[in-house]
Amino acid sequence: MANYKIQHDREGCIGCGACAAVCPDNWDLKPDGKSAPKKVDISEDEFECNNNAATGCPVNVIHIIDVKTKKKII
Ligand code: SF4
């Protein structure tokens, strides 16, 4: 079951590749030069990797929502 939802403001992505470098399990750089998550509904086990991607994003376009509380964690 998904505990968290990823929001990616793709328009603001500058394609630096940091998310794909720290969390290759869920982040890829696409042919247009911007990244995208492989999936947006993630479990507790997948949180740390995606949180590292979010904290490492230099333009803060990756956000993670706690599905239960609907609170934006980052
Ligand atoms: S770290 Fe942020 S700016 Fe860099 S590719 Fe990933 S989403 Fe885009």
C-alpha cells in the first residue's frame, strides 16, 4: 500500500540529474532532458530514497505528501 505520494513540478525541473543519481530506483532522466519518477505512489520502504531525491533537488521541484495526513513532508 502506498503511504506517500510524489509530486513533481516537471515544468520547473532543470534536468540536473541529481534525483536520478541518488535514487535511481525511482528517478530517470527522460529524452527531453528532464527527470520523471517511475511511480508516484510509494511505500514506507521507498521513502528514504525518494526523500533523498527531494532534498537533493537544487530547485525544490520534488515534493512528498503523506497520504494519511495529507501533509506535505517536503
Ligand atoms: S534533482 Fe530536481 S532539477 Fe534535477 S533532474 Fe531531478 S527533479 Fe529535475
